[in-house]
Amino acid sequence: MVAVAILAAGRGTRMKSGLPKVLHRLGGKTLVEWVLGSASAVDVDRRLVIVGYRSELIKQAFAQRDDGNTLEFVEQREQLGTGHAVQQLLSPLHEFEGDLLILNGDVPLLRPQTLKHLLQTHREHQNAATILTAQLPNPKGYGRVFCDDRNVVQQIVEDRDCTAPQRQNCRINAGVYCFRWADLAAVLPKLTADNDQKEYYLTDVVNYLSPVMAVDVEDEQEILGINDRKQLAAAYDILQRRIKDDWMAAGVTLIDPNSITIDDTVVLEADVVVEPQTHLRGTTTIQAGSRIGPGSLIENSRIGKNVTALYSVISDSTVAADTRVGPYAHLRGHVETGTGCRIGNFVELKNTTLGDRTNIAHLSYLGDTTAGNQVNVGAGTITANYDGVKKHRTQIGDRTKTGANSVLVAPITIGEGVNIAAGSTITEDVPNDCLVIARARQVVKPGWQLKTPTNESTQQ
């Protein structure tokens, strides 16, 4: 059996925020969500989060998750060090038999295979404890790990407690551990706060356990901890390089990768092209042959094959194959297009469904609308969907055409094959195969001139 415990009780004062540090976002997820995800390659039986500062916010954040993984929250009312935090597990894990992985809630870049390797090494050597370590060229600020030639740990010393010779050691403690729980539970009560910080260090358990082994991480960037906003930004850069390298290796073209950002939850097919200054967010999927950008934002949306989206924003929507979007279009609030549509410049769609080969070329707004196949929406057409109290829907039938500057006042149903004259304001349902004109008749008055005070004085 395996349990995972995440240390997430600290405030993170250097973040200069009222939000617990572990709830700050890195890309599309919070730091603590990244840490939970790093254990995805391990078969975990129990997941525990040790909380303290503003614990209600952390609990609330996870209450909104629906990934099937049950979390147990353990309170650390006083933050007296890592050893004190793990002591809080003695009660909830008093009957647990197995191995315990201990992770820091502010170390989000660990790869799942790293933790899998840590656990495998721990079990193969039947260690009481196995510690993830790294060799850093500049280890300042990190606790040093001292090992023999078989990587068996002899001593761990916090940086502030190191002597000058000890600081020359470049092997550092990454703060990630695997313990045989029964052994750890037996020695946790022995920890003392006899150090410069007057805290209970988890690393002191090395003095009571045997054997303890160190495992060096291959990529030192994985153990980057987040203590301030600058480190958060540095972690995001590392994360983006990983994601973009993986997609380019999978056949995705990224033109100017440095100007593009992609959440790790995004799924791209081969032969997608992402232009500069484009940002892909959330649960977005983009199919083969599509070209996104430049200058587009796609969020929580599904993009079909051979779609183009130029200088546009698409959120919570579905765009079917062979559709052209933009420039400067905005699709939001559950828009669904058919295949082969054209959504042109300065068009906004909200909660709207379009049939196949429907065109809205420019300067229009359709909200809460269902339009059929081969509808042509003239420039400046809008659906007036809000009466000041409620939103209402507009239905537009197949092959209908609206003239420029038409207003469809919802709720309204326009039939199939209808032609709406330019400048019309339609307030009543229209049957199939009609021409509808709803505007004032043009009146021309020859020889008419506006009378002004100057004109009047001249006439006198």
C-alpha cells in the first residue's frame, strides 16, 4: 500500500498574498494540484493534505474537483517545521501499513516517473527511508545530504546549520521522501527542536532510521520550490518549455514558441499550426490541419479539422471542420458551429448554434440564437435577445438571408428561405419563403431647406 502526504500548511509570506501559497496558479492548475498530479504514475491508496493557514480555502478548492480521488485533510494548527507537520499523520495513519510518500505543496514540477523511480528504489533496497536529492552547482539555501559510496545517507544538515566545510557539499535535499510508515511512526515522537530555528525537522529522522538511501533526480529543475512570484514565473517558463517541446516532437508546428503558451491540459493533433502570440487554455482540443492565430486565445473549446482562427477569442465553444474564424471574432458561452462556416471580422456569437455552411461575414452579433444551414447574415445584423429582465432565443431557418443592419427582436422565429430587407427591425415571426420589410418608407421632399436664424433674418 502507498499513501501520499502533501505538506501544504504554510502561508508563503514572500508571495505577498492573502491566498495560501499552494493555491497560487501555475498555468491552468494550482501548485498543490500539480503536486498531486506528480504521483499519477504510482498506485496510491490514500491521499492526505496537511493544511494550516486558511485551510478552508484549500478544502473549498478541492471540493470543486471531480476526479474520483478522495482527499483527507489533516490540520497543523501551529507551523513548527516539517517534522511537526508529519507528526500530525500519526493519528489518521495509525492503522496504515505500507509506504508513505511525502511531498511539498510548493514543488510543482516533479515528473511522475521520478516519484515512480523513487518508490521502486525504496522497495528494491528495502529501505526504511529513501530521499530524493540533486547535485546543484550552487546549493546555497538547501539542506545538504551526506552519503557513502553506495548512496546510503549518513547525515542531513540544514543550510543554516552547516559548517563552512559542509557547505562545499553539492548534494542537496529536495524535500521529497519515501518512508516505510511503521518505521517512521516509531521515531516521529523522538524529534526535538534543538536547532537555530527551533523547529522540528523531518530530516532528523535519518538519525534513527536505517537504511536510508539517496536518489539523485536527473533534471534538477524538477525540484524547484516556489517561494515568491519570481520563482513562480521561472517555474512557468520551465513548464512551458516541457509542454511545447513535447508537442513539437509529436508533429505540431509552433511558429515562434517563445510567444506561445499552452496549458498541459490542451490536446493537439499532428499537423496543427500555432501562430505567434497565441494562447491555448484549459480543456481545449484542436484537430489536425487547423491553423490557430496569430494573436488568438482558445479556452476550453473543441476545434475541428482544418479550422482557421485569426486574431480571435474562442471560449467554451465547439468549432466544426473547415470553418474560418476572424479576424477579430469572439465566440463565447457555448457556441457550436456546423462545418464550413464563415465567422468574419468583428462578429460576436454567444450561446449560439450554427448549421453547416452558414456565413456571418462581419460586424454582427448573434446571442441565444439557433441558425440553420446556409444562412447568410448581413453586416450589422443583431439579435436583440435581452428585454431588460430575461434573455430570449431567436430561431433562423435554413437558407435565410438577413440584409445589412437588420435587428431580430427575440423571442422570434424566422422561417426557411426568408429574405429580410436591409435596415429592417423584425418583431414578429416570419413564415417560410418570404421577403420581409420592416422599416419606415423613404420620403423625399424636393427643395426643402432647414430654416435657421440666419435664413430668417435674410428673408426679412
